[in-house]
Amino acid sequence: MAHPDAWLDEVHPSPYAEQLAQGFRALRFGPALEREYRVYVLQDSLVLKRIALSVAMVLWLAFAALDFVMVQGPQVWGMLGVRLVVFALLAICAWPMFRRDCLRLTLPLSLLCILALGVGAALVVGIAHRADPTYPYEGLLLISMGAYFLIGLRLGEAAGCALLVLLSYVAAELWAGLATPQLINNCVFLLFSNLIGAVGCYLLEFKSREHFLISRLMRILADHDSLTGLNNRRSFNRQFERLRRQAQREGRSLALLLCDIDHFKAYNDCYGHQAGDGVLQQVASLLQAVGRRPLDMAVRLGGEEFAVLLYDIGHKEARQRAEVLRSSLEQLGIRHERSDTASMLTMSIGVACFLPGGEGGFAQLYEHADRALYEAKAFGRNQVVA
Ligand SMILES: Nc1nc2c(ncn2[C@@H]2O[C@H](COP(=O)(O)OP(=O)(O)OP(=O)(O)O)[C@@H](O)[C@H]2O)c(=O)[nH]1
């Protein structure tokens, strides 16, 4: 039976596959992936954080109403004062949290809100316990569980907040003069609840990290050809439109090289399909070398047809690059005794260009390059037509 992680071989080398194979029990990736994951978590939990903040504000007001019912005496005004300050702080945090461009602020604001709720609740309990030691303290549990499960914090952040809330509670109870056995009992209860929260939060974060890595790998698998590792037609179609718009915006040109190996059927028939696969991989490496800048793109369109999209390159230079590509395959000297064109494997290339300010879309550029490729084949193969 195949090893359950055998599929990772298909996406090697990839930092996501390597991290998945290495494991992440300490809930930490390598520095670059860790940065990417943190941005992903922030984006992913933004809606959750907004909902949690709205619910917290409503509940906080409901608890304020409950204070009125449960506590008779002047302390209620102190409790309400604390509730009011915390509510005002939540309202101030809510404003940037609901703006579109708030991503940078969401983590510090979430931490501030949960700490304000926790320390505020501990203070309210302390004020109440000075007069009535039977006043419930379990609201603190809700806040700790919210930190662990509700607002999309990572384990370290959630546990840090819950610990500070617990310490504030102890300080408030010492100030209130709560009997030591009751304080110990309450603290043990809160500590055990924190333990359960931390274990649950660890498992959630572990799954979230695993999901992050697997979803990135799935995207790579969906966008790349498994034999050559080049982009496939689907990602080419999608990214072409993005690059075309960028080229138009920046007044740059865009060149498309359509490449087709000559007499590849005959090569397969003569040397076998596996040797043919090896050749496709070698050709892919040549294409990658030609389209190696960040905005270039090397693609396997299907079978023995490839494309290279070159950003910010004019007609003349595109033709030169195509010529380099054609001759680099020739120079590999892969024997092809059944070729009518040459004694070695060759390819034909059609070139077309989008010039700044030019009209037309993908279909038009592709049609021009395809026509040029057809001519290269018709004129005898192993050549570039632009
Ligand atoms: N080894 C291998 N062969 C493939 C793969 N995909 C497609 N092919 C083969 O590529 C060949 C393409 O043949 P044709 O379309 O007739 O083209 P050609 O023989 O190169 O002829 P010209 O393009 O006119 O020079 C077919 O024999 C396909 O079986 C692949 O993944 N691996």
C-alpha cells in the first residue's frame, strides 16, 4: 500500500510540502511560512472577530443589567462604572475593526478587547465580593473560553490573555478580601477550565496550520502540470488576464512564445513513452530558464505543446529569446533518428506580442502566436517565426 504522504512527492520541492513532512508540533513553521500563515489567519478570522466583538458588547450590556438585579447597594455604581469604561473601549475598538483596511490592527485590537473584558469582569467581581461573596464569578470563564475558541487567536496569544485575566481575578479577590478556601476553589476551577481551553485551542491551531499547508499544496497541484512542474493551461488562462491588465496599466509589452516539439509522436514510437516523458521534462527546464523573471511564466499547454509568457519584452527581444530557446534544445543533442527535420530533437516556435496601448485580449494574442507556429511547422520546423 502506498505511504499516506506519498502524494507530497508530486509537489516537491515546495516549502509547504517540506513543512508538512517535517511536522509542526510546536505550532511553528519556518520564518517565511510563519509570516504567511499569520497573515492568512488574520484574514481568515476577521469576520469571526467582528461577530465575537458584537456578541461581547451585547452580552456585556446584558450583564450590566443583571448587576442591577443581583447587587443591592452602592457598589452597583462602581460596577456599572467599570462596565461603562470597558464598553466605551470596546466601542472605540469596534470602529477600526469594521473598516476594510484594518487588517494590521485586528490582532492588537482583539487582544485589547479580550483583556479589557477579562480585567473589567475581574474588577466587577472584586467590587461585588467586597459586599457579597456569593456574587457569581463564572463570567470570567466565558471570557477565557472566548479567548481560546471564539476570536481566532493562536494558542500563545489566547493562553497569555487567559493567564492575565486569571491574575487580575486573584488580585481583585485579594483586594475584596474573599475567604482563602473559596479563592483557592475558584482559582482551581478557572485553572482547569483554562487547561481544557488550551488543549482545545492547540488542536484547533494544529488543524488550522495543517489546513493552511494542504490548501496551498492543493492550489499548486491544481495550477501545475504534474510531469514537468510547469504552470498548466488553467493557471495560464487565469494569470494571463491579470498580467495583461498590469502590462496595460504600466505601459509595458507582453510576448507570447508558443513552442511545439517536432515529430514527437515519432520520438515516442521509436524510444518509448518513458523516454518521451524525460524529454518533456528537459524541455520544461529550458523553458523555465527562458521565463525565469518573477512576472514571466512557463506553461505546459498539453502534450508536447508549451508556452512562455514574457513580461515587458518587445518584438525583437522576444524573437531573440525564442531563438535562444530553440537552439538550446538543439544543443542538448537528444538523438531523434526518426525525425525528418534533423538528427536530434528540435522544436518550432511562434511568437506574438502585445505592445503598450494595443487592443485585443488573450484570444487574439494566442491566435497570432499560433499562426506563427503553424508557419514555422510549414516552413520546415526547427525554427522561429514572429
Ligand atoms: N511521452 C509522452 N508523450 C506524450 C504526452 N502527451 C502527449 N504525448 C504524445 O505527443 C505526441 C504528439 O504528436 P503529434 O501531435 O502528432 O505531433 P508531432 O508528432 O510532434 O508532429 P509535429 O508537431 O507536426 O512535428 C503524441 O504521440 C502523444 O501521444 C506525455 O505526457 N508523454
